[in-house]
Amino acid sequence: MRRWLPLPSLLLSLAASAQPQAPAPRSPPVQQKPQPIGGLSDEIRVRADRNGGEKGHFWWEGFVDLQSGDVRVQADRMQYDETDLPDGTRQRRFKGHGNVVFLRGDERLAGESLELDMDSNFAVLENASGYVQPGVFVEAKKIERIDSDTYRIHGARFTSCAQPNPRWGFTASSATIDLDDHISASNVFFKVKSVPALYLPYFLYPIKQEGRATGLLFPHFGFSSLRGFNIGTGFFWAMGRSADQTFYADHYSKVGYGVGYELRYMRDSPSRGNFKSYWFNPEKGQLTDYDLDWNVLQALPNRFRLTGNVRKYSSQNFQQQFQDNFNLATNRTQRSLLNLQGQILGRSGPQLQLQAESTDTYFGDYAQIMRRLPSLRVSRFSQKLGRSQYAFGYEARAEYIGRSVDEVVDYWGRVDVAPELSRSFSTSYLQFTPRLRPRFTWYSATWDEDELPTQPGRSRPFFEGNAEIRGPQVSRIFGGPGFYTDKIKHVVGPEITWTYRTRVNDFDFIPKFDFYDQLLGTNQIDYSLVNVLYAKRPTGSSGKTAAYQFLTWRLTQSYYVQIADNQQEYDPNYSTAYYAPGGEPTHVSPLQSRFRLRPTRDLSSNFDVEYDVNFRQMRSMSIYGNFNTSRVNFNGGWYLAKDVRRRVERRATLRDSLRGQLSLKLPLRFSLDGMADYDRVRKQLLMSQVRFAMQAQCCGFSVEVIHFQYNTRQERQFRFSIELANIGSIGNFMGQDSVASRQGLGGFR
């Protein structure tokens, strides 16, 4: 008969059978011990088929089942021994033999024999195997349980795969497991199935449940026709729940090696920072290249914010030849910005902005340099004056700015003040808002005929007034298709803005830095016809419906009463405004059409056109679409821009390009990603990238093929990377998103 016996009761019953008439002798006083750790308690229960023994020495046979706290041990045979130590304490040990199983929570270890010290919590299992959380399978000649959170393993093999023949695993001469933290191992062989693939003298394998742990990132491998064979890896340091660092290195057989570093942190929202740096050391005799991408946002007291951005690289050639992100490889701008912004004098007070900025834009070998060192801006949005219907706002700035001419940066000062007074009149179908805006700008220099600043300074006063009219709007409700909506509301109405600006004298001698300096005297009317369609759509799981704007179509054009100074050439409302044909003045601008369709929040498209009514020629056209679901993500578009000329044979296509990106989540945890950029003018595929990946229960892999044919860069790349459970991988830093590439299965993020 099998039954439970608390250990103290078992001791008393066995002693009574040896001396039936006499009480069991009282044990001598024992020194008080601290409560054992690791799930053991002083109360131990044993269940067995047979038992026997004497005071301090007992045995059990058959199916032996021992429980103490949340620890459970099972074995074919088990014995208990007490030993009095010279210091007056007592040592209590259990020994198990045959089909030993150690259980605690989700942990399960089995072996040939077990020794368990109740007081120190030390345990030894011989020829053991099993599972420790979170998700690690272990085999070893000997496993020592140091405490509730630490195991020491000798002759170890461990993996996170549950298959009988694991897809991958590590063998090590010795290892230490810190539960829910990491495994540190020495003399490590990484094996795919049973085939050794990689040797490491020391290895740190993270096993944190939260998915972020310090450790090596699994290396990636690749080949490039331009750079040669490539291998790269990284080390991730989880500094805490809100900060981490990554160190990584790449080696290219043909061109040299690169090292990178990234620091990320998050503090109380919205404060955060991301500092990513990469240095590339090419072959001997060449300069070291670099790429910097730093971003920081820090919330300050009194609702102020400090923002910093640095996007710098050593040369345009380095970006075009080594940057694998096509947007960055084709980018021609370097920028550094430090911005302090906040509101002063209470919530209704003005906005204060202090800024330092440097921007370099490359045109071939020539770089246009723009500097603000510094810029102080004070502004206030239009707010009502007391109880009146008038609103007052202003903008004032003082700047020390510079611009390069022939690679030499010339600096001058600029002070600009622009108050604004407005008044709105509204009815149920019409809104009319007139505005008055006098403006005064002072420059510390004057441009000469070569566009170089010289003395003396000059001022630019002018007056601007405009009137904005919205409406009257006309609406009608139609019955909609039942599968999408039951009702559709169509709203159509005009928007008209008249702007008058007094003449700006000596416009050619005003130092030009940005849009503010391009303002000419003008008398123009901007008019639009706006169509909007609304549908009654469900807003959530409740089934309630609300108005949803799913289509907008806006037709816009400008009429310039004054054209003597080519006012239309500086109108920022049109993307092609600076391409006025031959500098010929015209009264009307291109006709601009902007069409946006978004039937659901997951599907949207844009169709924009600019048509020149003077030459009856399309200037530009773009189509863009986006589709997102849990398994499909697509975005792509086509952009076309043409030069406008009177003579047909001189008309040329400035740009004709296609771009697309597609991500598919396939069955069986496979995924397929691709992107491409195609130049229809050159009939050339500028860049294409295809990535095939699989993520299984314990591992994953990805294969990438990349092709570049941009400017002088003719390159084909092949990459292969492996991801293991709890170990992410890192891709090539130049152009790869390091956060996404190190996600992994268990991940580091």
C-alpha cells in the first residue's frame, strides 16, 4: 500500500517499532538554521511502495515520490541520512538511484542518480537530461544545482529545439545556467543537426523570457561582387529595461573591415535617444570612411523640448558605393540640427525656438552649404483679442545665417518681423477670413552682381493682405452599395484665396537663403474645387457606424495678375514652379489635381497630376498605393516629370521611375520580402532586393539577393543569416535597420 507520510511522523513511527513501550528519546538541541532556499521547506513528504530504516537513516523503494515546497523528486530507490557536524548542526541528505526525476515549476531533469542536500539546496544529477525554463533542453554527464536559479553543467549539450534530433545545438566542456538570464559556456561547438559548424572558445547564450539579454549576436555571411566575401557579427548589451548598446564588426575580403556602435535609450515619454555610428577602414593608403545617424529627444521642465539630429557621412562616393539602403544611397544631403523649443509665459504664451543647423547638399562634386548659427524665433498662433472677433498672431526671428558660393561660406545677419491680424465671418454655408500682415526684414549685407554679400546692409518692408473664402458648399446623400456602405454623402465646394503683396524693391540685391527671401510683390488668386465623399462605416467591434471620409479630389490653380517679375516662378504651391519654360511669364499656373482614395484604413491610393494649360502638356504625374493586412504589406508608385518647351522636339522626360515594396507572410512561418527601383528613362533596374526567410519553433534563417546598378555602382550581393531562439542576428549595418535585424525569435527587443 502506498501512502503519504510527513517526514517527522515517519521518524516517530519507525523509532516506536524498535522500542514499543518507551517514548522516542528527545534529540539534543539543534542550532536554528535559516529557511532553505530554492523551493525546499522543512516539511518533507515521501510516498513509496516499501520503506524502512532507523533514526537518521531511512530508505524507500518502488515508486518513490518526494515533495518539499515546490520541489518534487521521483526515483526507484531513495535513502535519507542525517549526520551531526562538529559545530552542532545537522546535515540532511537524500540520495536517489534509478530513473531519477527532479521537478520544480516548469523545470524537469532526469538522470541515473541524484544527491540532494536539504540545507544548502545543492544537488547533483549524473548522466542527466531535461528541460529548464525558459525553453532550454539540456543533456550532460553531470548537472550540479547550485541554488534555485543556477546550474553548473559538465560535458553539456543544450538547445531550444524540441525535436528528437534537434535542428541545432551547442556542446560545451562546461557551462553555467542562470535561469531566466543566460548560459555561459566554454569550448563550444555549434552543430547543425549533428554536424559541427562553428567553434567558439566562450559563448554567452541569453534565455530571458522578456526577450532582451546580453550576449553575442549570431554572425551573418555574404558575398558581394564589389566587396568580396563578408562575415559580420555583434555583441548586444542589455543595460536595463530602457537602455542597450550594440557593438558590431564586418570584414570584407576585397575592401577592408568596418566597425559599428549603437546606443539606444528610452526615458519618460517622449524622451528617447538613438546614436548609431559606423566606421569603415578600407585597404591601406585610403582614408577611413564613416556614417553617423544620431537622434535624441529630451523633455525639459516647463514643457520645453530639446531635439538633436545628426546625419553625416565621410563622402558622397562612400554613400553611393556602400550604403545598401537605396533611399540613403541616393540622398544628397548631410544635416546637423540642435533645436530647443517650448512655450513661455503660460499655456497661451508665445512659442520660443532656439536652433543651430547645418545642411550640405551635394550636386556632383559641388556642395551647397547652408548654416544657421544660431536662429532665435518667437511666434504665436492667431488668438482672439479679448472678447472681440479679431485674432492676432505674429512671428519674429533673428538669425546669423550663411551660404556657400564657390565652396566659401559667407555669413550675414537677418531679422524678420511679421505680425498678423485676422477676422473670420461664418455662415452655415460660407466662411470668409481676411488677413493683414505687414512684414519687415533687415539684412546685414547686400548681394552684389556675383551673389556675394557685401556692405552696406539693407531692409525689405512690404505689406501683405489676403482673403480666404471657403464655400458655398453643396451636399447630397446617395444610396451606397450594400457591401460597403448604405449611404454616401457627397460634399463639393470652392476654396478661393486672394493675395496682394506690395512691390519688393531691389529684389536681386537681397541675400537669398530660403523661401522667406524669395517673396515678390504679387497680386494673385488661388482657387480650388474640392470634392469629398463620406460613407457610413463601422467604427469598431460595437457595430456603431460613423461618417468616414474615403475620397478627396482637389483641383487647384493660381491666376497671377502681376507677371512682370515672374511671380509664378517662385510659387511654392506647385512642385514644378521653378521650371518655368524659358523664363517666360504667364498669368496662370499649372492645373493641379490631387486625388486620394482610401476605402478602408488598410487600403489607400493617391493620384496627382500637374498639367500646363499654356503649353497643353503634362508637367508631372504620380501614382502611389498602399495595402496592409496581417499577411500582406504592399506600397509602390510611379512618378513622371517632364520638361516644358514650346517646340515638341525639345521636350524631354526629366524623370520616369517605378518603385515598389512587397512583404508576404506565407504558411509554415515562411516570409518573402522584395523591393525594386526601376528607371524608365534609362530602361535600367537601379536596385532590387529579395529576401526569403523562415522562422520555426527554435530557429530561423534568411537568404537575401541584392542587385545595384546605380551610377558607377555595379554590384551583386548574396547574404545568409541564421537566427536561433533567444539569439538574434544582425545584418549589414549600412542600410539595415539594426533593431529589426536583431529581433530574432526570442529576440533582443
